[in-house]
Amino acid sequence: MSELIEGLPDAIAIRCMARVPFYLHPKLELVSHSWQAAIRSSELFKARQEVDATEDLLCVCAFDPENFWQLYDPRRDLWITLPVLPSKIRHLAHFGTVSAAGKLFVLGGGSDAVDPQTGDQDGSFATNEVWSYDPVIRQWSPCAPMLVPRAMFACGVMKGKIVVAGGFTSCRKSISQAEMYDPEKDVWIPILDLPRSHNSACSGVVIGGKLHVLHKGLSTVQVLEKAVSGWSVEDYGWLQGPMAVVHGVLYVMSHGMIFKLEGKMRKIVVSVSEFRRRIGFAMAGLGDEMYVIGGVIGPDRWNWEIKPMSDVDILTVAGERPTWRQASPMTRCRGTILGCTQLRI
């Protein structure tokens, strides 16, 4: 690498470049080959941590267009478009999505797509494929596949490791198997099975370093604190509905309200009756705020039209009085949200 900035040691130049916002990195690469190498180096992203210049972005994938992801920059209220996910499965859905080791991971899933000409299913209901997106080199790469193909399963990150559990196999049979992935070694290992399996989709939420597996329609929650100690079964009586974690606290939208849940306690935060016709959206926490993203406006008795949405509504939950505001809508994606997670760059 040649001298990056005239008169400065490269170590100092890297720390200067580390303060430039992520969305401007493609422009920095145009300066020279040495700048391109620096921008795409691990040293730059280590320097971003050292100078406290890391950024928290939201990663979002919607139904339309297929296998398409965007990043949202909350500081600048703008959307960044990623390369198309190169999975051979069309309209990949029912997958898990997390971020770990500075990368976005898309895990398993499958497709219910049907060939309009033959009527045959155009994809696999469940796969074990795993993809990671590296924001340093801005590229998707295949990772070691999961030990078991699965869709509609729970996943989360515990101490830098990715844990997946439950879901359905390619033959649409519910499973209780769980496994753990080390993103540094690119290796999956089996861990203790869920103590209970249910014939329903499940999701995962990490609170206080513990993975909570929730099954649709059930009040019991299966909790993993340490992989070696296995799962416990708790009945918190949590409400059903879209969930988000803000500063380690769980919020759920249910019955036209957003509730704050702590253990078995619940507190009404705000009324959201205006969202009653909006389905298929995502809820996600970022900083002091909760995001309601995308979805579709369903039909009613006056209007049978289904309207895909790209809207983003933000609720600030810090302070005494929650307040709503609108962010810039997604620029390329719309409709039902298939994946949403936070990524620190």
C-alpha cells in the first residue's frame, strides 16, 4: 500500500479515513488503488472501533423484488442498496437473519413460489444454505451449510455465536434440533435439542444474553442461557405479535397497542390502531427507537386492493412521552418484510 495521505504515516491516515461515513466509502475508493485497498481492509474497520466511528444500520429484505436487501442509515435518513443475494432459490423466504462478526447472515429458509406455467413448486420449502454479506468488500459469500435444512425457525446471536433451533424441514415436518455456528471458524456444531417441539412456526429473540424461542399461538417460551446447559421452559404469558428489543427491553404490538414486557409484567406504551390494516411489516429496535417497516395494506369491505408498502415509521420510546415520526421510505424494496436485523459497521 503506497502512502495514503501525503505527509502522514499510513496508520494515522487510516484513522482519518475511519471517520468517514460508511455510505461514502464507494466514493473514497475512486481516489486511488491504494485508497480502495484501504477502504476494503480489515484495518479500517478496526480503526472505526478505536475512534468510536462505528455505525448501526438496519438490514431489510422485502418480498418485492426477490432476494433483494437494503441498509438503512438512521443518522442520514438514507437507504443503501446491496447486491442481489445470489441464492438459486427464487423468492427465498422463511429464513433466519442475524448479524455477527461484522457481517449480515441469511440462514436457511425456502420458497413457496409456484411456476405459473406448470403449477409446480418453483423452489425448495427448506434449505440448509447460509449466506453472509461482508460490508468491507461489499460482497455475498456462501458459508458452511447448516446441519439440518430448516425454515420458519428461531435464531439469535449469543456471545458472538449464531444459534438456530426448531422450525420445519424440507418435508414440512416440525423439528426440535438445534445447532450453533462459529462465524470465525465457519463451522456448525449440534447442541441440545429443544425440550418441546410444536407444529407451528417459531421465532427467536435475545434478551439479557439469552435466546428465547417463541412458538406461534403458545404462551410457553423455551430459553437457552448456555449451550452446554440446555434449555429451560418458561411461561411468561407474553402477548403474541410483532416484537422488537430496545436497550434490552422487549416490546410487542398486540390488540392495537404496543406493550412493554418485562418478565410477566406488561405496560401499555402507545396506541397503534392505525396499523390494524397493515400486515406483514417488521418491527426492529435501533438505539432509543423502534422501527415499523414495510408490509402491505390488506383489503377491507370497502376496498379489496392489496397495497405493498415501503413506509418506515419510527417510535422513540426513551423519555416520558413516546413520539412518532416518519423516515424516508425504502427506495427499492416494498411489501411483506422477509428479514430485518441490525448491523454494526
